[in-house]
Amino acid sequence: MSIQPRFLAHKLTSTSKLASAASTTPHTIELYLDYVCPFSLKLFTEVYHRLLPAISERFPAGAFTFVFRQQIQPWHPSSTLVHEAALAVERIDPSKFWAFSDALFKASHEFYDTATYNETRAQTYDRLATLAAESVGVEKQQVLELLAIPPSQDTPHNWGSKVTDDLKLFIKQGRQTSIHVSPTVLVDGVVDNGISSGWTTEQWLEKLDAVYKAN
């Protein structure tokens, strides 16, 4: 499934260290992830830190494109806030989206139910904006301006923040693709329930070898 141009930072195309590597039409691996899901953390960490470098050693440049899909799970109330922070950073500097996603996963336990139960929404936003500033160098105030809820004048409103409409698009996409849990992985547009959050890089490479050879 395609992605809107303003969210192109969600795409990450594999590079190559092979001397004779040539560009090819990429296979697309879509990762439906929730920043406060421990299983999403395992899958993201393996893909981002170990699989992607291994792909560069094994396949031609451009052989695979990975797409990050925001998959909010409503039983984690803080999930919405954390995903909003990622979209805010993407608005400010798209080149930092994946690095900030990495920072969010590394700090995910700081936004679990037990860590957010006794704080306000504004306090959670403030901690997320601080993390963005410290981890990828964006301006904290810029993040907060995108996350802020405009004050009501006479009548209460429920408009959300400046990134709410962005979030709605990802939620709509997940629903129309019938994605229910995270992590869920699609290979060339088809859900692959055989891919586990516990997969090692070797298991991933075996799968990608088969996908690449079937091209």
C-alpha cells in the first residue's frame, strides 16, 4: 500500500555495500508498530539495528523498502500521545523520524501505564518533547506547539492537536487493512502472520532471500 507524500519519512529503503550493486524495484515490508508495545520494541530493534545492516551486505541497493505504520493500541492509553510525538518530530525534521522512533522504543517503558497513570496529558507531552530534544536535537518548544491542545474560549471543543489529522490517517489505514494488533508485518501488501517479533536476523534473511528470489 502506498503512503502519502508528506509521510515519506516513514519509508526506509535498503542500501548496499556490494561493489556491483544495482538498483531494483524494491519489495515492500510494512511494519505496523506501537511504540509502547514490548513486542513491537523487539521487532523494531532487530530490524533497525541488525537486519538493515545485514541486508546491505547481502542484497543489491534498493532491494527492500521498509515502511513504518503507526498502529495505536487503545488498551495502552499513552500510545496515542507517544505516536503524536513521533508525527510532530517528522513535521519538524523528516530526516529524524527513524532515529526518534528508535529513541521512543528505547524509552518505551517510561510511557507504560505505570509510568503515566499519575501524570497529566500535558506532563506526558512535556516528557516526550524533552526526549525529542535530547535524542535527536529538535527544538522542544516546536514539538510542544504541535502537540498542544488549543484552549477553549466559550464552548469546550474536541479538535485535538496539530498532528491529530495525521494520526487519523494512520488509524484509518490500519482499520481498512484489517490490522488488529502490533506488531503486524506485511510483505508486498500481504499480511504475513508467520513473522514473529522474536525472529532473529538469520530468520529474517531466510525470509527475504525467498522473497527476493521469487521476484
